[in-house]
Amino acid sequence: MRKLLFTAALSLLAFGQEESFWHFSGEWKSYNLNNIKTGSVTADTWDLATGGQLIAQSPKTSPWQVKVNLMTANALFPSSDMSHYDGSLVARDDAARTGVATDKATNFGVAGEAYVGYRDSTWDVRLGRQKIATPLAHHKEGARLLPSTFSGATLAYKNEAWGVGTSYLDSFKQRTSSQFINILEHALGTQTAHYTGQTQGDMYIVDAHLSYENIALKAYQYFMPNFISMLYAQGDMRLGDALLQAQVLHENSVGVFDTNLRNGTTIGGKSYTKGVDVLTLAGKATYAITPHTKASLAASANFAFADAYSNVMAFYDGTPLFTDTLTGNVLFSSNYGKALGTTDSSYKAGTLGANATLSHRWDEHLSMQLVYAQYRQNFSIAQHDINAVIDYTLGAWSVAAKAIWVVDNGQVAGDFFAQYRLISVYHF
């Protein structure tokens, strides 16, 4: 990866002979977070941090692309009150990787993006550190101070009717991390060799898109040798002011990981002699009530297979399901080494999910969104989520207030969780 960074730097220097080459942009963000828990666990924690991105890139009018994105995250929580420190904004992933408590995690800066590429109306080729947006591997821009980024090579071709793409990814920087970690090691942590017989690995992605009149189809195949294969497919149909969507997600263990599970290797102390077998089906209907108001209903079903590990795994910041909410962002199960055994309620095997969303925009400045979601596992007790978001934008500045209330959190009766976020962003 250092060679890739040097390549990007040399390219910048070569192009930079022209004063007009550089285009600078970025953002500065402040993020205030408050978590409240009651029930089996009682807690009241805060986190306050600031950070941003400084981007230098070649003009978008040129097909040859060079981009460097310097990112920084800085905790502002007072050290005198660390007993109430949440620690999820700045370096939670680094803390999970090093074993250092989150209240000792340090502020950091990192070259989150550094790539060279070529882009025109049909082709997009990139080599280096970059943001990508796919259902199961995503940059998750806006969810925390910084986005998640990947290193590798991506190639995409598209026209008005169809498109194809392929990616090779070798490392991942989670949104609360200062480090690019091998992509396989990030998923399994210190258990990588135990499960797969190797300490390093890669991810390969092939995708295809097809559009015809009011119908759009897309599919992504992810493959990590000796670990896992994941297939995501989605179909959309637009009928006047309505949009109907369906999706399917299938994950299964492969190679050494599959063999080890079938031979008795455990996950969280439990045996899964049929390996990993995940199947989720979901649907969504969205209707434009007015030009400024939309309502949607979504439902999902995670199947549970006997003797198989059937929890949905989303360890690279993807939130693939239509029923995902703000609380279904699997932030902690996408931390270092948390791919197995740490599962958001919406991703548990046997869970039925439902989601109702109402969004409204008053004008170009003010908008809001209300969400109600329910996750019920095997028809037992349900988790109820209510999310409320209000956004205000004025020129380059925006502020968002978000509230989350979760009843029977984690499908545990009597457990309550509330989270309040205040996010201010200035773009330049």
C-alpha cells in the first residue's frame, strides 16, 4: 500500500506543475452523542468530538483522476468525567484491535483516500485507498465523524442500459479507526488463523446492473477465499408515484472456514456442523404522497437453519436490509474482530423485521424523517425502534438533530436504550 501512496503522490507532483490543477474541498464536523440505558444495564454516557476531511483532487473535467483525502478525528470529552465517556466517535475500532480502553484511545489523522484513476462517461477505474458504496461493503459517510475506506483496485463500466464492475480489496479502515487493516483480519481479529488457517486474505467483488424502462436489477457477488461467499440481489419497479423493491441476501462459509465449522470448530462456544448458511428476503414499497412527502413500508425475514450459523454478517459497514434503521447500523459488529457472535437485532437468525418511514421536506433548508421499526425473533418478544431526525441546511452549513428510542433493546424484555445526536457540518 505504501507503493500505491507513493504512486499517487508522484502523480500529484507531476500534474501539479499547473497552478490550476489542484481542486480543494472538504468538511469540518462536530458530533455530540448521548446514550442512556435502563433495565439489565444502567448507563448514561456522552461523547463529543470534532474532525473532518481535507480533499485535494484533480479537476473533474479531466478523465485522469488523482485524489488525496486527509482525515482527522479528535475527542473533546473532558478528561475529568471519564466515568461517563462513551468513546464510540474517535477510535473504538483501534481500541478493539489493540485492547486499549476506549477512554485511552488517541486522536488521529490518516490519509483515508489516496488513489489514481481514470473516469469518463462509461469507465471508472481506481487504484489505491478509496470509498466504495456496495450493499455489504460501504463507506458509511455521515454515520460518524469519518467515512470508512478500502484499499485496492476497482473497475466499472456502465451505459444507459447496463453496467458491470469488479473490485479487488486487500484492507479496510473502519470509520472509527486510524489504521488500514487486512480485510480478512479485520473481520476475524485474533481468530483469523484459528478459523481460516491463514493470517491475511483478500476480497473479490463482481457486480452487474440492468435497467429497462421502469425496472432496475442489480446483483453483487462477494468472495473471500477460505472464509465466506456473499450474494446480494435487488429488483426495483417504478409504478407512477410508487416504487416497489425486493431483495435477497445469501451468505455461506467456504474453504477452510467451512471445513473447520463442519468438523466442530465453535463460534462463541457453540457448534455449527453445517457451517454458515444465511438467507434473508425483504421487500419495500415507497409512495410519493406529495412532491415533498414520502412514506414507505418494509419487511424482512432472516431464516434460521438447524445446525448452521444463520446470523447476517455485515462486517464492512454495509447496512443491506430495507428494514435497517439508525440503530441497525452494526457499528460495533463491524469493529475489529467482531464479525462472528456480535449481531444487531435486525440481523439475528429467525428475526422478522418491519419498518415504516415518513419523510418530508418543507423547503430547500428544512427536512425531517420519522421511522418506526420492529424486530421479532421466532415470534418471541419484539424490539421496538423509533427514530426521529430533523435537518437544517443553510448554504455550506448544516445541522442535524437525531433521536433514537429502543424498547426491549436486543429483544430483552424491560431493556430500554435512548440515543441523542447533534451533528454540525461545514462544507468548504
